[in-house]
Amino acid sequence: MTYLILARDGTSQIVLKRDSEDAAEKKARELKEMGWFEVEVREDKTAPVTSAPPADRPPTLQ
């Protein structure tokens, strides 16, 4: 599962990704220590996009 870390400073917002919740929480703590605010960790709910075969060719079986 992928986790997103969202944070803001005075002029911008960042979104970072981490593969584990522990790594995301660690990065969130680091950002808070650096002065970022509105720091939060969320699960990435988006499913990976799979590409469809071109319409003029049938899918290849593997």
C-alpha cells in the first residue's frame, strides 16, 4: 500500500509518497520539525492505471 504525506509551508504545498506507513509517519515528523504545517498522512486510494491494448489489435495472451 502507498501512503501520501501532504504538507504546506508559507507559499507552497507538497505531496510525497512512501511505501509503508512507518516511513510516511517518519517523514511527516521530519517535515513538522522543519517548520512545515498542516502535515498529514493518507492512504493512497487511487488504483494503479493499467494500459489497455490498442483498439485495432486484440490483447496478447501470455
